[in-house]
Amino acid sequence: MDTECVSLLPRVCEVLADSARSLPDDTTLEKLLDWFTGFTKAGGSLLEACPCLLEFVSTVVYNTTSDPSVLSFTLRLTGLMAASEDGFIMLQEYSVLDLVFKLQHWQEAGLWDDPCIRIGWIQGLWSMLQHPKALTFFVQSGDTPYFIEPLLQLQTDRSIFVASAANQMLAHILLFFQPPLSAGCNGIGKKDGDDKRTHASITDLDQPAITLENRAEYAAVVTAILEYLKESLVPKENTQLHQSLQLLKLLSLLLTQARSPLRDMLLQTVAGSLEELVTTGYSQLTVPLMDVILAAHSSGTDEPDKHITHLLSSMLKINKPADLIHAAAAVLRRGHHDTAHTAWAVRLLLLPLSIITGQTLLGAAGDEHHLSMVEQLKSKTLCIPVVCVSLTSSPQITLMPADFLPCPPVTIVTAVLSLLRVCSGHVSSSCTGCTEVFRNVIGSGKVQRCALDALTAFSCSPGAKEKISEVLTILTQYLDSPDSDPTVLHKSYQALVKWTCVCKDLSSIKDQLRQDLIRVVKKRVCDMRWEVRDSTVEFLGKAAGVLKSAKEEHDVFEALLGGCSCTTPLLKEALQDPESYVRASAISALAQTLAHSWHQGAALTQEQTEIVSRLLEILSQDTEGFARRAVIQFFITWFLSCSSHSPPSSSTSSSSSSLLMNSVHSILSLGSTDLDWEVKVHTLELAELLLDEAFSGHRGYGKGSNSHPALLHPNAVVSDQAWKSDLVSALSGLVELGVISVLLSGLFDCDRPVGLKACQLLITLRETVCPLSLEALDATTAMATVARVSCELPGWGWGQEIRKIVRMKKNDRANEMAVTGADEVCSKEHNEAGEHSVSEGGESVCVGVCEVLRSLGLDERLGVLTQSSDHVHNSPLSLLQDILTASAAHAHPDTQPGQEVIVDCY
């Protein structure tokens, strides 16, 4: 632990222990506890490193006027210090544990009613229970009452947070001290009835970490918990349902993680209660009860318990249709693979779809729950949830093996399509579904959304491709419907993209359907609701982006939406949208739409020129950052598309790539001065692409700041004149494009991500054109030509800052030079290399690029920028200083309202 922190901690403890100097921010205590926890987990001892904590705990526990949050912190801190055996022994020697966790102490002080104290008490004990000595203390210690009893009482605490913590602590006690997997079972007994499976007695729970003396204590704890589960699992009245719900969650966790013999004992104890819950049929408990039964049915190593198998069968045959559907869905959700039960669950989940649509999903055999399900579906409040559960499960059903399915997967797809028709009010006369249920689902947005989600997932189902024409027809109808809400329209677009992506062959699509779809899209792109316009332009981009990735997909794009000739004008119009989200989506969609022509190196068009002009206008004038970010991303996509077939800089003046390169200077200039830090980072990403292109193939160039470029050999100076000439040309080109200025301005940006990215790129540039790894004489000799490349800096801001740094570095080097022959040569070479580095003209300043790169101390800057501000503001030292400063401010009698020192919060 840092010595300065250790020196401040006693004063901090004084502040916390003084009830008159309470903190203005309770999160301070959480941060302190986080720090202590991290120190403990790293193997440190809090009592050894910070002896003052022992006195702090003793002081606070006796001072019942302390703030409850400080008392709760003290309880948790005590448990943390007692988590190790050494710390536990030391606290016991000072009788701290007996007082801190003595329930009577907090009750007599009138503090136990505060949930903050109760949860601190639970979490403190929880932290401490990591070794056998703590278990002995938990069972009984001096005057301390038997802790398990109050812990069980807290299971029904009025505070949900306290009850949940108590619930989880019970699980910790049972699971942490359970015997290892290799432990044997000495005690053997028999269950009543047909189940002959052996089980262990309590005293046979032998844990190596537990001594012989501990065994009886652990057995007592387990007995108390099991008896509580047995008595409390079944609610005596409806007000106790929440307690049963909590215990079922606990039981599910235990059965999933417990090993034999503990697991066998759990099942033996609660079997009767589980059967009673199944018989009683509380709807609120259906799902957690199924989780318990399925955990018990699937987590055993042998054959499933016959009694549990019977309970599972009973749950799948209960008379309440809604509960029945939820129980069946739980079987699929947990990935249950019992053939008989899973097949039956599938039939139950398909039953609502079969009733509503009239599709034969269950085969020739009927279903015993048909009549009760029909009655359920006739009630609108009961119908919608049941249908939604059925729809949510249907995609998983279609992917199951044929043994589980009562019908082909494509029939289920047909049923969902029929349901979508019913929801939109288009019911054909040939429909054999239950007409009395139709009124409940017609116009239901919730059912429509679930059905569209299912339809999207069906695109990967076996045999689904043959339904492509019918699917596109339904989706077009939904997109055209005036009753469709924005979310339904968005999901319709998602389904449309998914299906056309999977089903490449659209030859079966009629021309009329294609025309209808184009008409609908044109209508929706002008919708009054901005969410609909946004979904529409997003769809156009996704359709173009996804449908062009394979060999034949460009033709699919043409067949579906008429290609770029149809979509590009719509997207150009969307660039004028009053909503910034829509403008940003339109820009992204344009990039996806035009990427195909960019990749092929298509000729420049007037339309592209107009688009670029509009995008530059958005970059310079748009008041919202979303659209400006999208503009930079647009040009990045363009550059990447062009680079995949030929470098943009080598393109002819008639290609679209030439327009891109002519726009680069403006893009970099506008993007680097933007107020949005994300725009500036994206601008640096574009600059990185330009660096990659300029130095691609050059010896010594490596992407990223951590690369290790090849070093130049000093003897290669004369033989590599051509290579140096190319390097000078590349560097000069980057200066002309404005790349160097963007990197230098970014280095001094107030936003750390911008400065970090710029620093990384500048290091890469430095290691390429003037690596520091060469000796000073070799560097100036080998790179003299490159060093003559200069760039112009503004005479203000970051330019002025660089100018100061370069001047200081030059002065330092001049002072360090000794008058020797070698130094005279070095000085001469240096003057030749940097003769243009400090020439001034008006307000502008010309500096040598290499001179700047060597003077900026980039490696040191990178070290600072890599660290977030958290290393200062959220450090333990800063936290302790904040506590002391805040305490001083609150103690000052002249402090005015609003002048308090607010503690840093992370």
C-alpha cells in the first residue's frame, strides 16, 4: 500500500468516526471499500498495513450516533478484515467481532430498523465466511446469538435488497462449505415409494477444510436451512408469495451448483413442498417452479429422479392454459433434451398458433388442452401474452430435430404469416382459424412485433426459402399500412433485409411486387414521423450493403429496389431532412449504396459531385454531431473501397477517386477543427489511411505506435537515393494534403482520445522518416534530404506551442555541443538539415517535419496520454484527500451554501 495513503488513513478514520463530520457523498464509503477489497484480493493484510482500522472499528461501533451509512461501512469492513484466518484471529483477540455482529447491540440502539444496518450486517458476515473458524463463529460465539435464525428471518425482510442479500448468503453458506466432488457418502438411507436412490445424512458432509469439530456445526447450519426451506416454500397465504418466489430462486441456484450428497438432501427435503406447489397452481410461481424442477431433473449424474420426472409431467398438464404455456417455454429456454417432455412442450407452444390460424401444426391427433386454450384466447388480456410466448418460442422450435416436431418447420412459418395477415385485418374467407379470437389480435402492435421478430429468425429455418414471395408480400403490406407504428415498420425492414440476404434467387418475385415495394419505400422516406424516415433510409443502406457482398447480389439489389438509380435520389433528398438522426442515417446509407461503384473504379458523375458538395456543407455547417461524424465515416468508406483495387492518389481525373483526393484537404481541415471529439478522431482515422497509402511498401513503415520498423544502415545512404526520393515525395504529399497539420493539431487537442490517436500516428511517422534509433550523426547524414521537408504552422494555438518546443530543443542541443571535430561535423549537418525549420513569414511559421517529430517528446507524451484521468482523480490517494478536504469545508463555520467540496465520484 502506498506510504502516503497509509499516512493519511488515520486522519480519514477520525473523520469517518466523528458523527459531527459526516460526508456529503455516501459513494465515498463505497470507493473506500472497493479499494480495501482490491488490496485484500491482491494478498494484502489490512490490519497489518493499516493498524488504525482496528481502532476505527472499535470507536464507531460504540458510537451509535454515527451516520447509518458509516455504521454499515464498518460492518462490511470488519467482515472483509476477518475474511482471512489471521485477520479473524486478531479481531477475536480484541473482542471486536462479538460486538460488531451482535444483533442485540444494534437492536437496543434502535438501529436495526434501518435497512442500511441490516444489509451491512449480512454482507459483513458474508465476507467473513471464507474459512472454518468463521463458520464456528457464525454458528455460535460467546454471547453472540445463533446467527442462522436472524438470517432466516431476513429472508422475508420488507426491503427487497436486504431479502435478496440474505437469500444469496444462504446459498453461499451451503455451497462454499459443501464437500468436494470426490467425497464419499457414508450414511445411506431409502426414500419412500419407488425411488431407491441413496442419499447422505447431514453428518456425512465432510469438507477437507472443515475440521472434525466444525462438522457438527456445519451440519446444524444445513439442518436449519433445510428445515426453513421445507416449512416456508409453500405460502400459507397470498401475501407470502414473494417469499416463496425468493426461495424458489435460491433452490434453483442450489440445485444447479450443489453436489451430492447436499443435492440429494435438498431434493429429499423439498420434494413434498414442490409437489404441493404444483398441485396448488400459483400462477405467479409457475416459471420459478419450472426452473427448480428442470434444475432437479437435469443436474443429476444418474437417471432423473422419478418423483421429479412426475412433477415435470404434472407441470406440463396443468389446467391453466397461460401457466401451461409458460411451463412449456421454460423447457425450451433451459435447453431441456428429454424427448418426451420436450416434444410435448413443443405441441403446447404451437397450440395457440394452430387455433388462431387454423394451420395443422399438431398433426392428426388433437390436443387435450384445445378447449381450455380456446377459452383463454377469447379473453384479450389473457390472449396477447400467450400468443407472444408462442411466437417467441417458434424460431427455436423450427430448428429442432424432426423427432420433436409434430409438423414440418415450413408449416410453422406459414402459420406465422397467416397470423400476421390476421393482425393487419386481412383475413381470407378460406381461413379456418378461430374467428372469435381474431378481434383480440387485430391491430395488436405487441403481437405484430413478436411475429415479425419470429419471421426474421425464420429466414434460417429449413424449407423457409420457398416462402420468399409470400414473405415479401406480407412485409410490403405492413410497410404500406397506415396503421403500422414506427417499431412495426422498423422490424418489417429488418425482416426484409434478412430474407433477401438469405434468399439470393429472387426470380420468383413478380414485377408488381417489386414496384409496390419501391412505391412504399418512396412513401415512407417522406413520412411525417422521423423514426419512420430514419428506419427507411437505414433500410436502403443495409439493403445495398448486404446485397452487394456476393457475386450475384448486385443483381438482387437491382431486382428488389431498382438499384442505385432508384435509391440514390431518395437518399440525396434525405440529406436535407430536418432531423439530424435521419441525415446521419442517409449519409451512412449513401456510403453503402455507392461502395459498389467505388470498388469498381467507376467514372465520375455529376451526382457524386453534388453529393460531395452537400456532405462538405454538412461537415462545415451542420449543428448536430451525428451527421458530421457520418460525413467523415462516408469518406473513410470511400477511401477504403477505392484502395481495394487501386490507390486513390493514382486515379485518373475522370474517376470518382480523383474527386475523393481533391476533397481530402477540405475534409481534414474541417474535421480537425470540429468541436465534436468523435469527429476529430474519425478525421485522424482518415489521416491514418492516407499515411498507409503514402508509405505502403516503404522500408521501415509499420502501422501502429507499437511497431518495430526496420532500421536504416548508415552505409545505405548513397545506394538508396531512389528510395529516399520516394520517401521525400510521400512526405511532401502528406504535407500538401494537410495530414501533418492534422496530426500536429490533434496532439495538442484538449480531448484525450484525440491526442492519444494523433500521438500514436506521429510516432509511426517519426519511425518511418527519421527514426530515433539511429545515432545522431548517422541520422542527420542518412536523412538529410528528408529533413528538408517542412510544413507550415499557424502562428497561434498549437502552432505557437510547437514553435516554442522546437526553439527550446534547439537551444538545449546547442548548449550541449562540445567543440570537437565530430561535433562540428554534426553541427554542420544539423544546420543543413534544419535550415528551413525556423523561417518565418507573417503569422505563419515553417518548420522542418523531422525537426518537429524529434522535438515533441512523443514517447513521453504517449505514456501520459495512455493513462486516463482516473489514475489521478480516482486514485486512493485522491479519494483520501477528497475526504479530508470535504470534512474541512463542512467544519468551517463560514461555508456558504453551494461552496461545499464535492467528493469525486466514479
